[in-house]
Amino acid sequence: MSDTKLSVVRKSIRPQAGDSWATIADRELPKLKTEDGVSSLQSWNLHVYMRAPAPEGSPRAGNPILPSDVIFIEPPMAAA
């Protein structure tokens, strides 16, 4: 692998307070329908999507996205 390939960075964001898959999809992938954007985001961010759910009644219940997460907003780059 050459050094030039290491300098390419996949686009990502840090979630805003109260962000959900739908709000991120609407903001970052406006050309897609919300449900298509959500599906894409979840497939690109399995590290968040597959996280164990928060306990019922906790501040994070119902939303797996944390403000400290890195959310990729584009698919993985294909190997050359």
C-alpha cells in the first residue's frame, strides 16, 4: 500500500445533541429518502448500529448514538 492511499480519509461527523439515524440522514444525505439514508448510515456504521441497547429508563434508551461516536457518512472506500 502506498503512502498516498493512507492520506485519503473517509468522510465522518460527530453527532449533534439529540441526533438520531433519521436526523443525520436528512442532514448529511439530503439526496436520499430518509429511510434509504438511515439504511446506508447503519450499514456503514455497524460499530454504532450493533451496539447493545441502553437499559430502559436510562438517558440513552431508544437511541444508540452517542455524542462521542464517529459516524461515517460515506461508504467504505474500495481497494484499488
